[in-house]
Amino acid sequence: MENNNKYYQSRHFLRLLHRYEKAVSEGHLPYLEADELTDIAEYYMTGRQDAKANEAIRAAIRMHPDSVDPQIFLARQKMYYDQLDEARAIIDGISEQDDCEILYIRAEILIKENRVNEASDFLLAEMKQMQDCLDSYTYECLSIFMDYDLWEMADEWWNRLLDIDPENPQLPIMKAEILMGLDDYEEALPMLQEILDNEPYNSEAWNLLAETYVALDMYSKALEASDFSLAINPQDSNALLMKGNAYMNDERMGDAIECYTRYLELQPDDFNVEISLGLCYSSEERHKEVLDLLDRAEQNAMRLRNKNAELTQVYQMRAYSLSRLERTAEAIAAIDQAIKLADDGQAWRLDLTKADIYLLSKQMKQAEACFLNAIEKSTEKGDTLFNIALIYSNQGYEDYAIELLDDVWTLFGTQDGKFVVPYLANCYMHKKDMENFLTYLKMAPYCDREATILLFRDRFPGIAPEDYYAYAYKEIYGIFPKE
């Protein structure tokens, strides 16, 4: 995909696209080679402009009825929309069955049918016929498994490529990306740093380094890596994305909003980034902007292959923002839309959102009914009760929250359930019960340090969580506690 994006931004392709679009706007189609028209169709497909993609590929087939490229495009298009039998039928009808692209798409169809081992075995069997191009064939096979995030299988093919083409310049960066896919960011980090020592203008490596730093919670370094990439290419959308992710994870939402907005100007159909931007707006209580953004995100979700999960997320976020704007009836209608689309594992969480909406509008009985629905649907009773407690606490029902947190602690046991301690401290603080607040705050950093920081860092900026108790004691009594 990275190489495709670079080609689509090249002067050669942009001149080709301009020639084609100018002719179409004048009411005719220019004569182009099959591969050129296929490239244009793939460009439109990447931008989810299906009608334009179909027009270009029909032109390719009319002008070059015996060409393989347009047929492969049609097969990939069918595969993209999970019409796998139709994709296979198109491939079966092509006379040149030894074309590498046909082998690749056959393997991809197997992958999409969850027959990953069969796909790998198929590609391995075909290696015997590829002795003249074994290095490029192995590289493409490896790329397929990376494209589908099949990292363990990709690692096997990386080792094959290492044996066949040990001087391939892409080996180090591909290995680093595989390690990242396997969540081994600590091992990927020095590999990426070494790549950049040798290739300081490798923007792909800078972007992967930024992603690695984000995963390791090293946000300032992630921002630095993103800025190096942007210095190489100010329009690098991946660098903007990594920079936005670093800001968002560091809870610098205003900066994240700026980066995500710039990213979407370059990649306007990226649903996941629209959702990330929406979460940033929501955290800043810019709910009208959330709603405007979700209208666009819904349109993009409708074009996705497996759209139910994405639409569920859109409707849930819409319900939350509508409720914060006191548009309760619309919020309930939106969350009901989400519930209809949700799978069984997600439904209880949506019941909690619905309860939160009712609770915000002081409809206690309706909220309690939704809480009960969530408990019945959930297979994790402790987690469900904990989330209910957080909803009660966030809306000021501290006594309900405390009672549930005590239940959760009992349910999990003394040791495993101690993660509730910072939340109990928070509840007692809001109740202005300072004696219990201090009791639980003193224990909090030793029970769940990260939660303690999250809940109290704004109250005690620049102070280590182990010292929160001392500073809270001084706030209340005017002196630091005696050791």
C-alpha cells in the first residue's frame, strides 16, 4: 500500500490521471494501455470511488479484451466485497494461469476464507515454478501475509526471503514491522534506530519508529520521530497520523485534533481516524462538532465491507454526544440503533451507555432496568458491576458507586479486587468524606498506580502518586502528616 500511494503521487501517474479525467469530462475516453487504465481504476477504488473505478475498468476491458490486468482487478474488487466465489470464477476464466498475480489472489481468497495455512502451502508449492523470479515471488508472498496482519506466518516467509535474497534492502524494515505486529516493540526499536542511522531520510522507518514509541508510551520521542518524517515530506499522512496518536495518548487533545484534521484533509475517507477525532472532540465536550463528524463517518462506514461494527460505534458515540446536549429522545433512538446492530459480546456495553443516558436525564428507573439488562447479558459480572459503579460516580451518585465498588472488591477477592481502591478514594473525595478519602488515597498508588495518576494528577500536578496522600492531608489539615 505504501508503494501504491507513492505511485499515485508520482508525476507520471498524475499526468496520466489528468489526461484521462480531462477526456472523460469532454465526453469521451482516451486510448490507454490496459495496465494504465487498471492503475486508474485501482486509484479510484482506493478512494472508494466505485462508480469511477468501474467506468475505468470497463474501458480497459473494451479496449483490451484479452488483457489479464483488468480481469485481475475485477477479481480483487469482488474479493474486497467478500464475493469470493465470484472472484474465484473470474480467476478461473483467465487463460494465463501462470501469472504471478493470479497465484497471489488465489492465496488471498484462501486467507479471506480463514484458510491461512492452506494459502501458505499453496504459495510454497508454486515456488518450484518460480525459479527465474524466486526473490521477487517470495517478497510478494511475505507482503501478502503482512498486509493481512498475519504476523506469525509473515515471520516464516521473512526467514524464507532471508535465505533466498539475503541482500534485499527491505529485510530489516520488514522484520521490524513484523516484530511490531507481534507486540515486540522493545526488540523492534533498536532495529528501526539502526535503519535510520544508515538511512536518515527513510520516512517509512521514521513513521514506524513513531508508532513504536507510542506503543511504549514514549510520547515525546514519538512526536520527535513524526516531525523528522514531516520534515522529509510535510504531506506525509502517516506521519500526521502517528503524531496525532501520540498527542491523543498523551491526552493533549487540542494538538491531536489539529493533526487528525490535517490528516483527514489528505485521507478524507479514513473511518478510524474520524472516530479518533470524534473521541478527541468528545473529551473536550465539543459535542456539536462530534455530531457533524459522525455524519461523515457514518457515510464512510456504509461503504465498508463489514459495516455493522463500525456503524455500532458511530451510533454509540452519537448517542453519547446527543445526551450531553440534552437531546435525550434522539440519544435513546441512536443507542437503540447501535443495539440492533451489535453482536452478543458488545450488547451489554451498549446497555450501559443507554443507562448512562437515562441517568443523565434523571430517569432512574429506566437506567436501573438497563443496568440489569447489562448484567444479564454480560459473561463478566465483576467487570460489568465495576463499569456500572463508574457511571454512577461520573454522574454524582457516589453512594451507589461506593456500594458497587465494595461488591466488586468482594467478588474479585482481597488481592485481585484492590484495583477499586483509587476509585473509592475518588468517590469519597466527591462526597467530601475526607477521612475515608485519605484512607483510600494512601493505599491507592500501591493498589493501582496508573488509575491513581489518572484520577488525581490534575489535583496534584507534578507530584508523584506516592505523595498524593501527604499533599491531600496538608490541604485538609494545614500540615504534612507525621511519618
